[in-house]
Amino acid sequence: MAAKWAQKTVVIPAQRRGCHLITPKILREIESDLAGFKCGLAHFFLQHTSASLTINENYDSDVQADTETFLNRIVPEGHNAPWKHTMEGPDDMPAHIKSSMFGCALTIPITDGRLNMGTWQGIWLCEHRDHATPRKIVVTLNGVIKAAVTTSDLVKTIKAEAIFVSDVTGAAVNAPPLPKWQTLSGRPPLVIAHGGFSGLFPDSSQFAYQFALSTSLPDVALYCDLQFSSDGMGFCKSELTLDNSTIIKEVFPKMEKTYKVNGEDVRGWFSLDFTTDQLVQNVTLIQNIFSRPSTFDGSLGMYMVDDVVELRPPHIWLNVEYNSFFLEHKISTEDYLKALPKEFSFSFISSPEIGFLKSAGGLFKQSKTKLIFRFLDEKAVEPSTKKTYGELVKDLKSIKEFAIGILVPKTYIWPLNKDQYLAPSTSLVKDAHALGLEVYASGFANDAAISYNYSYDPSAEYLQFIENPDFSVDGLLTDFPPTASGAVACLAHSKGNPLPPPERPRPLIISHNGASGVFPGSTDLAYQQAMKDGADIIDCTVQMSKDGTAFCMPSADLGSCTTAGSAFISKGSTVHQIQNKSGIFSFDLSWSEIQTLKPDLVGPFAQLGLKRNPAAKNAGKFMTLPGFLDMAKASNVSGILIDIEHAAYLATRGLGMVDAVTGALTKAGYDKETKQRLLIQSDDSSVLSAFKKSFPASKRVLSIHTDISDVAKPSVDDIKGFADGVKIRRSSVAQITGSFTTHFTNVVDTLHAANLTVFIGVLKNEFMNLGFDYFADPMVEIATYSDAVMADGLVTEFPATAAAYFRSPCSDMSLNLSYSILPAQPGALVNIAVPGALPPAGAPAPLLEPADVLDPPLPPVLAVSTAAAPAPTGAADNTTSAASTNAGSSLLAAGIVALLSLSFLQ
């Protein structure tokens, strides 16, 4: 009999804390492989250290509950527990201990194509964390195949199966070879963590360095800016003065001084005025960039070079920024380096001072340490040569004499023009590589202003430097090493990959007014961009003109998305059924008047300086609903979504929105069988009920505009009567406290249990739109909703970002990769914050009750001749849909929230 091997990674969705029977899930995943074995062994290996596998009772769930009780009693947690390793919360070390108790591997015999377990035995996954992520189990099957399976059948089976065995690069062995990197060495670019994960934690702090190691590529380099105490001990701190990034001025208010630094007077608190004991025992760190969390301020002490070495990172990059300054004050960097123990190994030492690098060359001549010349601003003067860095960059050959590479601001490579768009790249990287110099680029941060070309996707910026037709830099110095790691390990070389099929294994990508983050919403350009960028579903939010033309527009208030504010200011009015503020509404203008307007691209954070693609601010043409349908029919998108709101109110104005949409869809052929799916979305149950009758093949989606924490059972039953799915706000997915997520709600699970699809939106790329758990990275949010929450569709203003994630191998959690873009872990960051650092948690959002779901029947459409309809400011409130009862107050709150930079709550 022939032998056979098979291997597959099974992903178990995130579970609540406790023990869970996973036998059915495992069997579904491996049944096709398992069936071919006559006799053998099945090995199950859990790739995690805070969960475990065991075999136990498969019938009575009380056994699972009792086991969890037992574990919690013998492994205590909390402030009185003796554990030191609690960086990720009080359940951190207990989870590791419990994992070791039960173990992470099982072996089960295979007999005649089945797992040969006892009648009452089942495979348990025991989750030991309060806020878990999906868990990966590598299943390996080995044995002899059944006689009925021939050798040729086995060959066909092996070819058909996706058996992935990962190498250290994270690529599957049976995948096509990746293109060679255009780095000098041909290896992937190095990710360099600037002060650790300083985009999240105070720069150069314990947490910053530890999280950089745990969230980045395995070969990440930890970057330490060297500073000295008065007694010559080395600390890591990015700024020469300490007052912006520590509490030192509060502890030592009289120690402010002025020193000459590179010829200029600098006033502040300097490390050389304090002993090591003074700094270590009294000074704690704070976040010095105000858009970043202050939650960890004052809880972490200054970190010495010795502390970084003790972490045993793959690489330490020591930057000697102020050698001359400290030397003037009798502190020698060279003497410090000579006195270090031999085990203090630095992979890189950089400096902007040529004199220091030349002198250090002898010190490290016999070591593997690479000396790197760091360029500062082009107009700054290098102290040894008295030349500007702009002059020195033109003489790379001279730099080769004392350095093996250069570290340059990213604008040396890709400059920006005056409008903040990319200018042509310089030849710097190619020139340096031709001389054998490595090139490292600095200045990367997810929450910094970047070129409009990147549409606020930080990964796109990294890719510009490592994956373009002409060159790749050799490394990236960044405040957000997880994002750079994802760009290198996941997104590079994946642009040409086909999108996997929608739904599972991935959610639908649904545009929001087209690619409205790139072009004005609902214009021809926005829709064309969305289709180009990979949207599965393009959407039209239908509005009505005064003379009955149905067209696509983000809002009935044309003042918010067109130039109507200047052209038709006299038409302003207040319609409480639409919004609680004055607007210029489409139903007060004729279609010919609307066509005189221009689109207006206004981003949600424009007042805070985050404009969207200013070059296209007024670009594009408005689209009628029939025009939208014709465009969609001629495209390769898999479907369209028609969003209908305010139909009841418009009926009182003599405008039949449902009739207009029905007529346009019928004329376009959507009443017949089509390749494209038709989704009808509304916050009004009566609208959806109408389409259930007239377009039974359509999928109907109830839009919930308010925050909810769960859905009452009667509400679920009511929704199933007229809808196939629900679109919810992002803030209904996770509870937020102080800009951090604390836990996922039950909303998605409840709706999925009722076989309702769930769409989540609206996703935006701007970092101010993201909670801190998402690392200011829209990819992490996408991974969270896709792989942890298991959404069926993502509604986004930037379809390209979602498509880029799903094209990458990291979107497939079943692949055994060495690095992946992981979902956020709600509560993980909250758990390591000092008690009292966060504001009190707000009251949970209410349940979705039947009164929030069911609406009265649509009123008849008033004849145009009788359109002495209610005045805009006095229309009856009973025309407002149940699902949007609180829309007015939500809009007002949203405005306040945006100004407070907390729009991720929406």
C-alpha cells in the first residue's frame, strides 16, 4: 500500500475565553484528505502560546465550563498574583502557564478514513485570553492510503490540494518564486523600528521596543538614538532635549539650560546634566506627538542601551546624532563603545558626523557592524567638512571611503512638489547602489502628512520605495514597524495577484459613493476608479431632483458635496426629516439647475489639514440613475447596491423614489436574471418590503445608522421578514473607551446566527478615523473586520486599500506564513495601561429593538399638482424611518466627534 502525507492549516475564529469543542470544524476542513487514509496518524499543532489543545468530553458543555473554573483556580490572576510577565494584561502570564499545562499538540490515530476517537471524546481548543484572535492549527496527516486509491489518483490529489509548507520568508514552497528584490543584497528591505514602536508608545520606551519585536518581521532592527548621562551611561532617546518627551521639567524645574548645538543656542533639559540614578529613578517618558496616545505617559522609565541589548533583538541600530556635542562636554562616544562588553553587538552604527564615522572605522574594522552615514536636511551643515548635506549627497564616492551605506530622509529619493504630490524620483538609490552603498530611507510614520498620491494609505508609501520598476531601498526607518513589515512581507509583489472570490474566504468590497476618497463621490470618475481599484459592488445613493430625475449623490444636501453653497444659497432650508441643520436640498432644485453645479471633494478631516486629492476637488460628472446602471452593466463588477433613503418624506413632496428606482432597474434589465447581483439598501423597512415584492431576486439590506450593542431576538425575526442582511456602523462592532477598543460586541454573531449577512462601514484611510488598536493602519482595520469579526462585506471610500489587502497572501489566515497582518485585539492595549489612565467607559449602546426596525407603510406619492406639500421646516415627523430616528442627533454628534479627531467611533 502506498504512503501519503498531507498538511493543512485550519483557522479557528476568535473564541471567548474558555474551552470549546472544535471537532466538527476540524473534520469539515480535513475530511477530503482524511477519507483517503486506510491507517495512519493525525497530528494537530497549535501555533500559539496562550491557548491549548486537549481531548475531553464532547457531549456535556458543563465539562468545558468546569475545566475553565479549575484552570482559573489553580492559576490565579490579578494584582495579587505573583507574575512578572503581565505586559499584555493580568491574563497574560496565566495564559502561558495554562497553555503549558494542556499543551499545544495532539496525535490521534486514523482508521478507515476517520479519526479513531472514543464515543465521548472530542477535540477542545482552550482559549486562555480575554481578548483572543483567530487561532491556527497545523494538521498533518500521515499513513497508508486505501487500496481503492491508485497511485495516479494520489498524484492528482496531491496536485489539487493546497499543501503549504512555509520557509523563513513567509512564502509558500509550492508558490511561484517571488521576483528578486532590487535591494543591493537582493534580500528583502530591512524594517528599522525608530525608538521601537514609537507611533504607539512613548519613544524609546520598554513597551515601544518590546512591541516592535512582537509585531514586526522576525529580523527587525531596533533603532536607538544614543544620549549620555553626566556619568557617561548610554540612554536611548530621539530628541537631544528631554522636556518634550519626558516629565523631567516637572521633576527638575530649575535645571533648564542653554547650550550651543551645531552653532545654535538650544534651551531645554539635557541628559548630560543628570546622573544615571537621577534619570532612571525620577524621569518617566511621555508621548511627544499629540495625535498619538497619551495613555502610557508617565508609566515607563528611560531605557538604557543595556536594556535594549537584554531584549536580544535580531539587530540593534545605534544612531550617534550628537557626538560633537557630548565630546565638547567631555563625554566620548568612542570611549563608551570601547568599554562595552563584547556581547554588546550592534548591527549598524550611524551618524551624521563624518569625523566620528572615520574614527569609528578602526574600532569596528574586525566586526560585522555596518557604518552608515546619516544625511540631515539638505541645507544643514555637516560639522566635520563644513559642507551642507545637499552638497555631500552629490559626492557619494567619497562617502564610500568610510561608510557601507547611507540613511537619508525619504524626500531625498521621492521629493514632493509644492502641491504635495510626488515629483519624479531622484537617481540617488541607483547611484548609491552602483557604488556598492546601501540606501536606507527615514521619515516614515502612519500619522504624518504624506503625498496625496498615496490616498492616506501608509502601505502605499512604503511600496513606492521598495517596489517600483527602478529600485528598492535597502531599509525603512519607521515609527510604525508593523505597517512597514506588512508592506515588505505581504503587499510587495502581490499587486498583480487576482482577487480571491468574494464572500468567504473574503468579504465583498463595496464602494461608498464610488472611490469617494480619491474623486468627488458619486461622479463618473469615482465609479470608474472604484471599478479599477477592485470593488466588487459599486453603489448609488439615490437622490431626486425637483422635477423627478433620479441621480446618484452622497447626500440630499447638495451643499455638502457640490458647489451649491455658493450658487444657490437662497435655496437653503431646514428639513428635520433629513438633517438638523440648514441645507440646499436636491428636491428643491431642477435637474437642469443641478447640472450647473460642480462636484466638491471635501474629506471628513479637511478642517484638520487632511485634504483629499485637491487636484481633483471639482472633477467628474454627476450621474443619473439610468446612467449609473448603464455603466455598471457594461463593466465587470459583480453587482450594484442601490441605497434609498428619505423615500417617505419625498412622497409628501410629490416625488416617488421607489417608483423611480423600480422603473430604472426594470428598464436596465435588472428585473430579469443577470450576472450581476442587485442589492437594495435602505433604513426603511417598508422600502425593502416593496422591493421584496417587485424584485424578489434582489438582496435587501437594512441600514442601521445608530450605534447598537446587540440585536433583540424579536428584532432579528422582524428583519428576516423583509431583509437578507444588515449594514452596521463600525462603532457597533467594538466598544470604544478613550480611543481604544475594549471588546467586540455580539452584533455580528447574533445576525450571523440568524443567517443574515453583515456589511460594516464606512471605512476611511485617514489615521484620525482609526482607533489606536489599528496602529493608524487601515489594513489592520480591514484584517480585523474580515478575519476576526467575519464581516460579509466592507463598505469603503478607498476600495484600492481593501483590494490590496485581499490580493496579498497575508489575507489568507490558513497559510502558514512567518509574518502576517493580524487583526486588532480589543482590550489588549487597554489591559497594559496604568489604572485610571483611560476615561471611564461609557454606557453601552442600546439593543436594536423592534420599534427601531419596523416602519409604517410608505405614504402615497402626492400628485405634483397638489404639491402644496408641508413646508420643509414643518413636515410631519411620522415620515421618518425607524432605523434613522436618531439620524439628526447622530449627525450633530458626528460633527463634534470629527473636530475632536475621534471619527473612528463612527
